[in-house]
Amino acid sequence: MGTIWMPPNQFAAFFGERIGVKSGLALSREEIVDHLGASDPVARAIISFSDAPMRLRANEITDAFQLLLHKLGCLEQRFVGHGPTLLDLKYQSDPFNHKLFERVLSLLGSYHFDTGKVALSDRFDKLAFYGIVRSTLPENALAIAIELVDLVELSERASPWDWFPARQFEWHQTLDLHELFASESLNATHGTFFDQRFVNYLSANFEKIGEIHWRQFEALAAEFFVRNGYQVEIGPGRNDGGVDIRVWHANSSIAHPPTILVQCKRQKEKIGKVVVKALWADVIDESARSGLIVTSSTLLPGADTVRRARSYPINVIDREALRRWIENLRNPGKGIFLGW
């Protein structure tokens, strides 16, 4: 692939802007380097703060771009290959399907790319193309066509270059990644309390769950209930009397006692008896049906023993169950629901 000469300051602006377009997240230079690793050639260019042109290979830029999208939770795989090349290799040992693949690839070229378009994101009519494949090629060709189009679309979404403007979602505006760790704001553009971009990020970086801002931790728990059809009232964040979130079933009136009282504990230390007993007292006081502790840690054995032995209506979403909650938010319908 080609070589690009560009001043690091200019390149850092280009790279950060393209990441923002594709992921919806705005990252500082330091955050980009932290996620790529200091030894990455792109990271070294970004952190150099120089106006003197620096040589970078196009494939190094593409690889770093895809790696960063993966680490931000935007791509399932670490690298995205070239779709036609991948399928060519896949069908090499199957002469019949390899020939079909070549015919499908040729048809895609004549239908779309030979008309002067450089990307599928440029007004590609997928259903019309599939119709042509179905009507002109053998039956097996349709599955190959669908696979080819999916791979090409994926590679376009994972490309940093301006001639591939495709992205998985049309984010309304970029969101600073730093806000996940430092902001009390609950203004989620793509969500009710917790932004989908933060969900994506935590799904790929769950080890950072204990580092996010405590208010964002509360917002994450509230978002889970909202998306699963509950009515949710999140507390003020401070001086809330020990109850962070109140939850009602969708068909309940919030004038009635809550269905669930939620206490959020984003901490490294394990949860002790005091928290369990306090939440049980709140459940009794508000005539709620049950309480829920959502924690980035887990319960101490003694606290769990008290909860079970006294039949407290207190349930727990611990660190591992919380991981599955995040997976559910990223891919609705997957994983456990509440976890008890």
C-alpha cells in the first residue's frame, strides 16, 4: 500500500476526526495512544506534537484505525480484511462456488462500481442487486452475494479514508470519552440516562467498570431498566437517602410503591451487611416489592448469608452479572435479564 507524508499535528487531527465520525466518541491524543499502545507507529506519530512531515504507511494507519474502533467497542473483530480477498481464499478449494463468487463479484462491479461509485455507501441498492443475482445466477449465488456485500460494507465502516464515509450509526454529535469517567451529566443523546456509545465502550473494556464516574454507574443501571420496559426514577445523585433508583413495572403507576428499589455501589471493596440491611429497611419503609444492589464488586459471604437466612427480598447484580447486563444493552435479547 501507499505511503503518506504528513505533519504529526495535522495527522492527529485527521485521525481523531475520523475516529469521531465512525465511533461517535471524541478522544484526546493521550486517550488514542493509551488504547493503541505507545509502540504503535501511529501512536508514536500522534504523540510527537511536531509540524515536520512524518512518513506513515497507509496500511499502518488502516490497521491502527481498525484496532482503535475495536477497542472502542465499534467492531467485533480486531481487524477487518478485504472482503473479496477473504471470499476468494474461502472458496479456493471449492471450484464450483469459487466460480460463482467470481461471477457475483463481476456482477457487483458492473452493477455498482463500474458506474463511477467508489463505495457501497454511495447509493447502493442492495435489494435490487440481490434480485439481479437471484434472476441471473444459480441458486447458491445469492448466499455468496449476501456474504460479499456484508464483508464489503464492514470494511467500509472500518476504513479511515474519506472515500469510504460509511458508519454503522449516524451519531448526532461526538461524545467525549472522558465524560464517562469524569462527568455527572445524564444527558444521553443516544439513550435515556446512559449513552449507547458508553455501552459499546464498556462492552470492550469491562475492566474499566470500576473507574467510571459513580453517577454514570447509576445511569447505567437506570438505562438497563428503561430499555427493558420499566418505568424509572433516578435520584438526585446526592442526599438521596440511600435509594439511587426507583423502578416500576410498565403498567404500574408511579403514585404506587415502587416495584424495586436500587442501590448502586461502584467500588472495589465487597459489600457488607450494613448495605444489605439498610436497603431492606428502605424496602419496608417504601412498601416496595424488593431491593436490588448493583455493584462493580460482590457481596461479602457474611452479607450474602444474612440476606438468604433472613429471606430479605434483596437481590444482587454483582460484577459478573453486570458484565452480562452490558452485553444485553449492546445486543438486546442476549444474556440474562435481571440475573436472579
